[in-house]
Amino acid sequence: MRKLTILSPHYWWAATELAWLHARAGRYDEAAPLARVGRKMASHNPYALETSALVAFHQGRCQQAVQEQQQAVAKLPAKWPREEQERFQRVLTDYQRQCETAPTPASH
């Protein structure tokens, strides 16, 4: 994946996949620029949005994470497997719940 992103840095699929792998490994700083490429080049794709939301959430950008995950849920095809739709919705619910309890900058 890394070689593919080097050869074709604007190829959203490779950037999104590599961002997902980095994010799942907890390497959010490495994932962020790749997730931005995916988000910019494929804002219509629910998986690019989901990846961007995951990175945003773990970098403390709650509102962005919720917004992007909402878009991801909305853009999933209606005929997509129910389990995948439920997973996307579950992640959105988790972000919403955790973002509600996150301290705001004014409360520090």
C-alpha cells in the first residue's frame, strides 16, 4: 500500500486503505494526511469518510468525526449488508456519546 501511495499520491483508495491501517495501529499522525487525501478525492465514498472520521476522533476533533461519520452513514448504499450499516451507525453513536462527555476548551 505504501508503494502505491508513493507512485500515485492522489489515488484515494490506496491513501484511504493505508490511513485505515495506520489508524487501526494507533498511528494517527501518519494516518491523517492520507485520510485527508481520501476525504478530498472521494468525499462520495463512505469508507473514505469513515476513515477520516476515525482519525479526526482520535486526534480530538470530535465535531468533525461526528459530521464525517454521519455523512458516511448517509452515503452507504441502501442495498449494503445490514451488518455493515449497523457497524457504521454504531460507530456514529459511539462518537456522539463520547463527544458529548468530552471536556470543552472552556472547561479546562
